[in-house]
Amino acid sequence: MFFASAGAFTEAIDLTEQLERLVIDVHDAHFWDISAIAALDQVVLKARRHGMAVEVIGLPEGIQGTEAG
């Protein structure tokens, strides 16, 4: 994911469904720039505001320490 696809990613996640838990698997994703990481953080924060427990699996080591990690 990179800056051009970051907006599409955040829009593709439908948080209107009432879920207790959201798991985002990024094992096969590549984060090419900071806007991609920010998009993932934005989705995580938005889901948490909706009361969901969020787990992001498959993050590369360099991304640890963000909201997602």
C-alpha cells in the first residue's frame, strides 16, 4: 500500500456493522510509505472509537509502535 491507495483502503473498511472484534491481516501487504501506515492507524483508531477490539496481524517489525502495532 502507498499514498495513492491509502484512501481507498480506509474507505473499503466498513465499520457500520456492529462487531465486537476486528482482525486485520496484513501478512501479504507491503507498506511503501508513511501514508500507508497512517491509513492503517486511521482504520484501527476509527474501529476502536466504534467500540471494537482490534488486532492487526502480520505487521513487519519496523511498523511496531504505531496504533496498529
